[in-house]
Amino acid sequence: MSSKSPDVEALIAQKYRHGFVTDIESDSFPPGLDESVVAAISRKKNEPQFLLDWRLKAFRHWLTMREPVWAHVRFDPIDYQDISYYSAPRAKADAPKSIDEVDPKLLATYEKLGIPLHERARLAGVAVDAVFDSVSVATTFKDKLAKAGVIFCSFSDAVRDHPELIEQYLGSVVPPGDNFYAALNSAVFSDGSFVYVPRGVRCPMELSTYFRINAAKTGQFERTLIVAAEGASVSYLEGCTAPMRDENQLHAAVVELVALDDARIKYSTVQNWYPGDENGVGGIYNFVTKRGECRGRNSKISWTQVETGSAITWKYPSCVLRGEGSVGEFYSVAVTSHRQQADTGTKMIHIGRNTKSTIVAKGISAGRATSAYRGLVKVLPSAEGARNFTQCDSLLMGPHCEAHTFPYMEVRNPSATVEHEASTSKIGEDQLFYCLQRGISAEDAVNMIVSGFCKAVFKELPMEFAVEAQNLLSVSLEGAVG
Amino acid sequence: MLSIVDLQARIAGKTILNGIDLEVRPGEVHAIMGPNGSGKSTLAQVLAGREEYEVTAGRVDFDGRDLLAMPAEERARAGLFLGFQYPVEIPGVNNVYLLKAALNAKRRAAGQPEVDAYEFLALVREKMRIMQMNESFLSRGVNEGFSGGEKKRNEILQMLVLEPKLAILDETDSGLDIDALKVVAQGVNTLRHPERAVVLVTHYQRLLDYVVPDHVHVLARGRIIKSGDRSLALELERRGYDWLLESKVA
Ligand SMILES: Nc1ncnc2c1ncn2[C@@H]1O[C@H](COP(=O)(O)OP(=O)(O)OP(=O)(O)O)[C@@H](O)[C@H]1O
Ligand SMILES: [Mg+2]
């Protein structure tokens, strides 16, 4: 097919809207990593001894590990000694006690990102924890949540105020030595969010964390831990952006979810880290370990992700379905354009009887990007009556991009049903022409076709964010129409 | 309204249109017939602005404008509608959403305000009644899982909502059952108007019983080799194309 026609490729030239830098004084460690750096991070945060020991153990383990090489991504070796492992905006005096004491430059940054933190302008019905480089700068609606018994705070605050919960649950889903990046994170993680929803409580509002990388030459290593006790339910969303820089920055986060009996956790991600420019210069390396454990009977964990950013994405939000009758879900849209690379998918580990999982993964590649779906469905002998349904679809825009699918299945219980459907389609010149012939502009047409393709995933996002995701998608695929 | 002079076009290095001349005036219905592969759909697509086809010679004037210089979406907004021989499926995009986007694109281009939701729904409902389509088609994906006949009906529904000046319908009658054929014909007749014109590409004279053409053309090997009135279609039905093709070779 001739590429002369309404240029699908030109349509995807990407503009990144969150690429500004906030000029703020920060306290940063010099680049480099050894035990003293790990200890210094722990000291900065006045951590209890158990946590320091935990970090050091993870660090020593990390030293023995190597980066995984099986993912379908390529990048130059990362020099871990050339990264600063801690950067925080310099506090005026003590940590701000209320939003009014937060540096106005920081508030302005979040305002610009569309996340107003001020009482009067806040997103209605959504509590936000704002994480800037290595620290949480503000958490909204804390009091209102506390009334309902919900703990929602920065990870550092949680370590200080609820050390027993941290000690009980930290690393209980993703052990420190789980993989190279998780081990690194366990050693040097600086902040993140903590959520605890007690027995029988439905969290009265959406919770969200907004991650922002600002400082150069730093990595962001945050840690999120969400625990829903018996019968509790919570919906949580994270958003991420970073400035445009020529260098690659590492983001290696760990997210752990624990759902006890009858608990429900819905975790949504709108990931829009800086993807690099059209030649593949710069951008975030997003190497993230996310795992939830349905520890209790009839519990449910649902991951929804819309991934449009990052130079390289390496993440597999997974569910360990231990409790009888527990349910795991994974809904994903991954968009790669220019020279972005994504290797993403999920793991569903069926351990309990009658556990059920659903996977719907949509990959969209454009330009010279590659995207791979990698999924594992594992049914252990104990998982009598387990069921899985997997659907993964790829949409290719233009002739130079790639999509790959790597579904792995390991079924060790004969009563299990595992279904897999896959498709790859090209954004049809036919579909595009059809819309043009109806008078619709090429840009609108591409947006329409792509969001149609993603519909099954978007409908899983909390309502407040479905629109945001939709917009993000249009921005990612926006460009000059010839 | 539409004036085609010596139009030549090729694709993949192969010349498909070999010099087409055709004059369509307001209010007229033209039928274009011809053997498989003779270039009928190519002509329709070239007129609609599909850029895969390379126009190598000729001029097309549409309502005083140089049609070939306009991009496809502008041609559509200027009132040219193509009913596709094979309407494409666009999964997940609501039929009604596409329709509204199309209508609004056209209205914006004409400097009119966008249609409001209430007005729009009333309009679509009225047109759906003409096409005897169930409202459930609105919320389904564009042509997604539609039967062959349903897709064709949907094309005519879009045409009725957009009210084009010139509708080129590429085998809209193929694959329709007898009742559906009547419904589609009725849809086309609803659009007829002294200011509008219709070009029907068809293999069957039956459609022409319901939508009576003013002119019938035979397209073969990329040329219009014969034009006539309605009786030509009847003759073709009886005799096929061989007699025309042979006389051309001789
Ligand atoms: N993309 C293409 N590459 C090569 N040849 C093509 C292409 N598109 C069309 N053709 C050729 O052009 C010729 C005309 O095709 P066209 O679809 O216009 O015929 P038609 O008259 O509409 O036929 P039918 O009655 O079967 O619909 C055919 O020989 C077809 O194979
Ligand atoms: Mg044809």
C-alpha cells in the first residue's frame, strides 16, 4: 500500500505536554550506590532498625543479581553508579504540616499537570498523594479518609506512624530478591504511597498518587503498598509524568497489593512518563514490579493500565490467586510510537480452588516502536476448577512497527479451563479512508479507530479517569496531518 | 454538477482507467454497468479521493471546483458521498458516533453550528424508519458483525443523514434480499432532488426498476464504451457484454 495516503505515520508524531522542569532547590545525594547510600536514605527518613536491615539485605542480594535479558527490549547498559538515589525539594523548615505550607512552586507544578492540590480546586471525590522525585509533598483529604478509618499517606509517614503494618506486609507479595529491579528498589526506595482499608470499609473516595520526576540524573524508586482487610474495598489510581531530557532516567518501582477475604482492590495506572524524542533520545526506563495477592477467599484484584509513555516499559502487573474463589483481572492498553519499546503483560498464578482470571491486553504500535505482550497463566495442581480467559490484540499503525505476543501457559490441574484469543490488525487504510470519505479529519479518524480498539479496557477505568486516558491517547497519537 | 474529462488512473503500475468522460447534471440518475474488473469501483474511489490510485491525466469538476485537487475529507464535506462496495468494520466505534462526527464535520465546513444531541437523534430516527433499521444498530460498532445486507442499508442510512449533493453508490444492491432491495431503492429515491444527483454502479437491472436512471453507461477496460437510456440496461440483461466488447475489438 502506498504511504502517500493520509499519512498514518505523520499522525503519530508525538507531542509531550508534561515536559517542563520545575526550578526548585533540591537536596540530592551525589550519584553512586553502596551500603552507605542505602543507610543514608534510611537515616534521612528516621527509619526503624528493621527497615534498615531489610534494605541492606536487599542490597546485598541485588549485588549478586544480573539484569534480566529475556524481555524484548534493547538499551545500552545502565551505569548504576551514575544515578542519584535521593532527591527531594529542599524543605523550608520542617516538613509542611498542611497544604498551605507546601512550596508554591510545587503546588504550581501539580496545578500545571492538572492535579490541583489546594482545598478549593481539588478533584472532587479523589484523594491525591503527590510524589515529587523521591518524596511525597502532599496528601489531600487525609482527614476525611481517617474518619472512615482509611489510612492513606506517604510511605515515609506510614513507616513512622504505622510501623507494625509495614513490617507485617512489606515484601510479603514481592520479596526483596524477587528480581533485579525489585531488589534494587527494596534497597533504595525513598517514598511512595501506603493505603490500609480496615475490615468491612468501602473507601469513600478514589485514591490516587501522582508521581513526578523532576530532578536530572536521578532515579525514582517508589514503593506502594495497599492492604484491603476482610470485606474492604478500594479503587486507586496512579499517574506519572517527567520532564523532557536527553538522558534516560530510571524508574524502578514496586507495588504490592494484599486483598484479604472478600476484599476488592482496583488499581489503575495512567502512565505517561517522558517517552524520548522521535529519534529515541532520552525518556524514562520504566522497570516496574507490580503484584497483588488475593490472600483471602473470594477476594478480587483488578489491574487496569493505560501505558503511553516511557522509552522502555518493562512491567507485568500480576495476581497471585491464593484464596479460594478469588478473581484476578488485567486490562491493559499499551501505546508505543517513534522508538518506544514496551514489553508488558501479566502473570496470573492460580493456587486456590475455583480461582478465576481475565486478561484483556491491547497493544498499539506506531512509528518504529515495538510492543510485546508477555503473559503467563499458571495453574497449580491445587487450583481445582480454575478458569482463565485471555484476549490480546495488537494494532499496527504504519509499516515499520512491530508487535509480538508471548503467551505462556502452565496448566497442572486437568479441571482448569484456559482460553486464549489473539489478533493482530493493521489500522486499516480502509478504515481511515472510510472515515475521511464521511468528512471526518484524519486525526479524528485515527483517534476514533484507536479508542474503539481500546474500548474494552477504558470502560474498566474509574469514570473520572476514563476521559483523561482518552485524552492522553489522543495526545500520544497526535501530530501534523499532511 | 460533475464533469469528468479524459480521466486516467493507475495503481501498482497498472493503468485501470483509460480516459473516462462523463457529465452528470443536477437531478439526474446515472447507472454504470460493466464486467467485473472493468474499473467501476476504481472510478468511484478515485472520485472520492483515495490516494492509492494515481491520477495520470484528466480533469474533474465538481460544482465548479477542481475535485482532484481536494483531499478526500473535503470532497465529502463538499457533498460527495461514496456508498462502498465493501463497507469496512470499525470495531468499538459506535455507529451513531461516527454518524454524528460526520454530520458535524460537514456542518462545520459549511459554517453551520454543530447539531445538538436531541435534534440529531430525531433526525437519525426518522432516517432509520425509512431504512427499516432497528435502533439497536446505532449503539453497535460501525458495521461490526453486520450482515452483508445490513452493511448496505447502513451505507444508505449514512447517505440520508448526510444528504450529499452527489451520491456514488458502488453495488449497494449486491447481496440484498428482494425486500431489502426495495428498502434501499426507497432510500435512494428519498434523496432524489432537482439539485442532487446519483450515480449507481450495479450489475443488475432489477435496482433500476425501482430507481429509474436517466442514463446508463457501460464501462469496460477502463473506458465508457457505450451510453444510452434505460433500455440499454434491459438489453444488457438479455445479451450480456460480449456483443459490446467484440464490436469494440473489431
Ligand atoms: N490495489 C490494486 N493493485 C492491483 N490491481 C488493482 C488494485 N485495485 C484494483 N486493481 C485492479 O483494477 C481492476 C479494476 O478493479 P475495480 O475494483 O475497479 O473493478 P470493478 O469494475 O469495480 O469490478 P467488480 O464489478 O468486480 O466490482 C481489477 O483488475 C483489479 O484487480
Ligand atoms: Mg467494484
